[in-house]
Amino acid sequence: MRYKLSSNFKPFIEGLIEQKQDVGYPYDTSSRILKDFDRFCSKHYPTATVLTAEISMQWAAKRTDEHVNYLFRRITPVRQLAKYMNSIGVEAYVIPPKIPQKQIRYIPHIFTQIELRAFCSEIDKCLPSPFSPVKHLVIPVFFRLLYCCGLRSSEARLLNTGDINLATGRMFIRQSKGHKDRTVMLAEDVLALCRKYETKVSHVFPDRQAFFPNSKGGFYNRSVPDYWFHLFWDHLEVAGNCSGNPPRVHDFRHAFSVRRLNLWVNEGSDINAYLPYLGMYLGHVHLTDTDYYMHFASEFFPTFKKKSTLACADLIPEANYAKK
């Protein structure tokens, strides 16, 4: 059952969500956080009609073992709510912009070729399920699409059948992070894999909308890819030898990006010219988001130093992010 807002801030929360969606923002994650805030207010401040500093700062208090990045994501929509209320003439306390002071840049796990081969071998062993007739077909293609195309998990999960042109290999990514659409071209081997997959799945769900259908032909829940990943990854021998932060589904995207940079440098390509194309392919809004991957392409740094000019070397910015 969908949660119904119940606090005295309900009309303002609904107004903010409607405003954001009217100008083209999906605002899904923020909407969920605002619903949590509504529950918080209903429980702790059931009679409050003014969004005070006490309410806002109590919400902004760091929880036990809460990561600073999640705290940042939790505070931002409530700060936006207060600004929205002020804009329509309703007094509300705005959480100061420096709370929390700084997010921590997550250091991703870059999968090695050995790890990727081990994982792909494992997902290819996925057996048919009586409860989900095409899951054993979905999982191997889903994860290969993440790595081979550098997709975000949500981008692959929410693909429509019409988003992939199986004749030309053109894949349309709609309303992703940054609320921008983009087009991604599939490599020939990935396209062949998708064609083979579609032939098999369409026999079970001929009129489906989701390219990766769940047991009912619809879209999978956002938590499912994480469950799949750990189901097949956690017991692998290579998983026990990993150092640093534990691998995540999103790290397939990082692995794609670093691999692509390594290939370009080893080919002698001009990184100055190619880096913006990688950013567009990944759907980055700012080039600095793409520059970030230069810090993790450890395999190509020796080659990079030999082949780059001073101008190219300047593409690697100083890392000012706090380490986890």
C-alpha cells in the first residue's frame, strides 16, 4: 500500500513534489525522503504547523553509523521544502548549506579481468526458476550490459523494449541522472547477445514493456540488482581476495570507464579529445565527473606518463576528496 502523507506539512510536500515534476524532474528519491520526513513529523511533532529550526535540525542530526553522504541526501529535500515554503509566503527554517560540511568521495572497486570472468561464469550458471520464468535469461545479460555499456543499474533496469533498436544497436537512455536523455551505441558482440536474449524472452512475454521483465512482465524493484550481485559474487574465491571498499553493482560502470581509458591510452589516442566523448557516453553533466576516473586507471599511468604532454597531464586534477 502506498504511504499517504499525514503530517501538517502534507500540502507543502505535495506542492514541492508537483512543482519539481512539472518542470521535468523525476524527483523519485527525494519524494521518498520527504515521505520519511512526513512520518518523522507525524510521530515527533504531530501538532506542529510551522517548520521550525528545532524540527529541521532534529531531522538533520546524524544518526548512529549513518554515512555522511546519506545524511547529505536526507537533508537536501527538506532544505528544498523549506525554501519552497518561503517562496509561497509560508515561514520555514532553512537548514544551513554547510550541514553536513562535505560529502566523502567513494573509492570504487575496479574489477579486474579475472574477477569479471569469474563473475560472468557464475551468472551464466543461473538456473530457471518456477517463480520467475525468464530470470535466468535476464541476469547474465543485465550485468553484461552494465559493464559493456557503462550503464547505471537504474538505466538498465528501466529499459523499455522500444529503447533498444536491435537492427541498428542504438539504445536510448531516458531521464537518467541529471534528468537528461542520451543515446548509447551497442558494440556488435553486445548487440548479438541482446538479439539472442530478446528472441528467447519474447516467447514468454511477447507484449511486455520492460526489456528486463520480472515474473509478471514488469520492471524489477530497485533493490533486486544488488540482491542478484551478492547472490553470485559473495561466495566466489576472488571475492575473498578483494581489498578496499566492497564491490557494488555500480562498480561495473566504474570498471567500464577505467577500461575504456586504458584502451585509448594504449592505442595512443589523444585523451584531451576523447575524454568529453566518454563523458557524453556515460551521461555526465560535468567533465569533472569524467576526470574522476583518471585517478583509478592505475593500469595505464605508466603509459600515460610516457605519451602525454604537460597539457594532457593537467587533466588529472588534485584529489581534494576526504578518504573514507
